[in-house]
Amino acid sequence: MRIAMIGSGYVGLVSGACLADFGHEVVCIDKDPGKIAALNEGRMPIYEPGLDTLVAENVRAKRLSFSTDLKPAVAQAQAVFIAVGTPSRRGDGFADLSYVYAAAREIAEALTGYTVVVTKSTVPVGTGDEVERIIREARPDIDVGIASNPEFLREGAAIGDFKRPDRIVIGAEDNRAAAVMQEVYRPLYLNQAPILFTGRRTAELTKYAANAFLATKITFINEIADLCEQVGANVQEVARGIGLDNRIGGKFLHAGPGYGGSCFPKDTLALVKTAQDYGTPVRIVETVVAVNDQRKRAMARKVIAACGGSVRGKRVALLGLTFKPNTDDMRDAPSLSIIAGLQDAGAQIVAYDPEGMEQARPLLQAVAYAEDAYACAEGADALVIVTEWNAFRALDLARLKGLMRAPVLVDLRNVYAPEEARRQGLRHVGVGALARYD
């Protein structure tokens, strides 16, 4: 099957490369000539484990190509995926659909025969209806199907998520479009991956509901962590205790500095705005958004408390800048708020991240960058673990203590057991346990 992927960002590039690996002929389109030139030279615009190899293999097999020219790719395609950005709109926080609608208009002009146009981007309920209106208004003569196929990819594990999904959700209003989408995913259907066929609006809302529920789990365990610190309980053991209940499950119950990234912040906010527009506010999700925003800044106060109540003139070292490990994505990363809070309190910041420093530089001011974790810790009055990269899980704690000016380890991801850190002479301050500053 011939497929055109409009947008070669995170979702479009991963989806296009995986579909090509299934045997489809895929052209990834992007308006950024620099990005397309880099892809044609084998350079990835994002960091995702295994993506460079997957792209190279399918380019070599002539199943995957990249172009800035939308028209020929769409004209030959049986399915056209829209995978452009839907960032939060300035002012009201609603999803900015201008890129989606612009892509729909361009696609309409390039269609030559029956084609299924699929929204892969995360879009509010009713977006597929508007995409259909735009295309049919521009080309009343053309035979077209419109479908919704939301992505459920985790950054850092996206290739595995695409090839071994928990489920595939396809929203279509007619059998022809559904049949084309079934053929797109036939390789996964043969592997018995669950495929849910539903209406477009249901598919669109399913994506937002899923992300809001996961964001709620994260925020819930973070608030339980705060309570644990006050009553002398241990949040990791609480999380295990409730996570062993099959009705709850253990995933997304890891207390930390709050969620960030490209999905949860904007999708929860978009769901809140959609619900308000329809007069059915989602109060739980509204609270999740507010609590998560407050938590990131609160982590700066946690570091300040661990440093004796003041960081003015002190050197604070941060390990990890990206919102999660195995990605270079800095969007809404907790580190941004933590650093701002510490700098406002007079701290000098040095940081190290295995993949995210280049992305972080334009977003952060007056931050020094280290070449590794040990260089980052040198002369620090406190060392803060913000992102739980594997490279930070087995550090030589005794060596760190010897490098630091003051032996304060603020472990916002609970990577190290407090007893282990204290045996090496470090004062350990974690999340969700009674804090000890002695």
C-alpha cells in the first residue's frame, strides 16, 4: 500500500518508519527543507532509540522516502495521514488546529482518486468533521474517506509501542474507509493486536481520555507522596500496595516532580477547554492540571529546604533535564520550572543530561553544562536527580560525595535507597518519605 505521512516530527517519522517496516511504501512530507535534507542524509531530527537504524534500513529497501513536495505523494497514496503539530493555543490553551486544517486544504488539492485521509495528530472532538468539510468543500468531485487513528506512543519506547501496541483505535464513518485502515494495519492484525473500530468522534475523545487518566494517576500518587512525607509513610511501598490490585495496576504510580512532555500537559488542557465549551466541565482533570503545575515549582522549594532553607550563592547541580529518559524532548519538562525557582532564589545552576542539553540551551538562561554526572557534581552544594536516566542509576556515591562541597542528594525520582546514600555519607532527600535533613 502507498502511504503519505504529512508531518515528519515525532509522531509522523516514527509512524512512517514503522509502516514502511511493515512493507508499505511510505513518503514522509514536511515543509521544513532543512529537516528533509537531514533525513535524506540519515540524520534524525529527534532522539528516539533505534529510530536511526529503522529509518536507514527502510530507506535502503526503498520503502521509505522524504520530501517537501506534498502533491505527488498524496496523488499516489491510498491513505494519507495528517501528523502535524497541535500545540496549545496562546491565550486559551485550546489545541491549535491551524496546521491540521492547512494540511487538509493542501491534501484536497492533490487528491486524484478514492483516498482515506487519516488524522494521526491528537485533535479535539469534531476535528475529523471539519477536515471532511474542508476537503469536500474544496473538492466536491472527489471520492474520499475521513478517519481518525490516534497514536499511543511513549517517547523513548515508540517503536515498540507501534509494533506491539496494546490496541489500535480507528474511527471511521463508512465501511470503505474502515477496510483501507484494516489493510494498513493488517500486519499487526495478524499478530492479534486488538483493533477497535468506532466512530470518529469516539476515537478522538479516546486519545484525550487515555492521556488524562494517566496524568491523573501520576498526580494522584504525587499528592499521596506529599501526605507520606507528613505522616511518616513510604510512597513507594504505598504505590506497590495499590498497584498490585489488578483494577489499578502499577504503571504511572511513580512519585516524582510532575509530568511534562509533548502530550500530557497540552492534552489535559485541551480536554478541559473542550469540556467547558460543551458545558460539561471535567473537574478532576482541571484539578490535575493545576496540581501538576504547582508541583514543579514546589520541587524547587524542596531543594531549597534540603540546602538549609537558602540556596543564595550556592551551586546546585541537576542530573537530567528532559521530561523523561530516552528522549531529548524538553517540552514542559519539570526541570524548567525547578531551575527557574532555584535561580529566583539565587542559586547557580550546573546541569548534565545525556541527550537533552542542546534542546535545553535555548530554553534556559545562565546555566552551565557539564560533560558527565561527576563533572556536574564537582563543587556542588546539592545534587538533584530530576530525570531517571539509566546512566544515573549506578553512580559511585562515594565518589560523588568526594567531589561535592556539601553532601546533599535530592533524589526526585527515588533512584537510590536512602540507606545506601547515607552509608556513603550523603544526606538523602527523596520523594514520598519522611524527609531527613540531618
